[in-house]
Amino acid sequence: MKKLLDAFQSFRRILCVCPCCGEIVRMSDLHLKYSGKSPKTWLDKYELKLLTLQDKEQVFQAKEAEMRETAIERGRNKVPLMVKNCLCPEFKELEYDPYDIKAIMDPVDFVVFDGLNQEKQVKSVTFLAKPTTPQTHTVIGSIKTAVSKGSYDWKVARITTTGKVEFEPNNHK
């Protein structure tokens, strides 16, 4: 290895005269050119593949945002149909935005925050339930009575990082 380094160091001591301009330069500073076609090495092939890959990445990056937006839009268009398919046939006839319907499942099936998705302003809250047994019919009836009488409250609970549940003070009374 030392002999190779010594050879490179000796190239600094060899001086050449440029045939075009007559300038004196060190041999180590020369940029040699070969007029014939040199055979491809593994490094040349690797660099070509790397450039090709970089070109493909640039093309993909240019299209990526559009592809993502298209995929998001396709997904959004499928959601209302998926939600409607989950609802029982009686609820499918209602004219609610499927994004406004949230599943609770017990004791009522769904709660609808009408206007939440489109207007970002809830106009009304509706409970959707299909009583299947006399017991559920009784529970749903008691919920209806409590709401009619105004026997409900609004509480905000916060869960701390330690897992403790804390309620915000209620200023709505």
C-alpha cells in the first residue's frame, strides 16, 4: 500500500507542458481523456442503475401526491355506502349524512350528530334504536323520558398520563 501512495506522491513531482496553451501543470492535476470507448466496469453498471432508479423516484414523487389524493377520494366515496350497509334496513331510509352517524350499540344503536360533517355545526342530536326485546324497549323508553324531562348533564372527562380520570368543572348549570 505504501508503494502505491509513493507512486501517487511522485506524480506531483512530474511536470508536464500543455500542448494547447503551453502551461506547466503537475501530472497529478491532469484530467486524462481517452478517445476510444472504454469497456464498462461493474461500477459503471451500478452508477447507471442508480441513475435510473433516481429518475424513477423523481417520477413517482411527482405523481405521489396526486395518487394519494385520488386514493383518499375513492375511500371517502366508499364510506357512506359502507355505513349504510351496516345500518339496519329501517335506518337506511333516513336522510342523515352517514358521516354524522356514530355507533354506540348499547343501549341505543346509533347517535346522529346532524350537520356535523357538512356544516361543522350540530343542529340536532338523534338517538336511533331498534328495540328487539321488552327489556330493551323499556330501557329505550326510560332514555326517552329522561331526555324529555331534561334529566341529562354535560361532563368533560380528561384522562391524565398516569391513567387518572379527571372531570372538568361543570359551568353549564
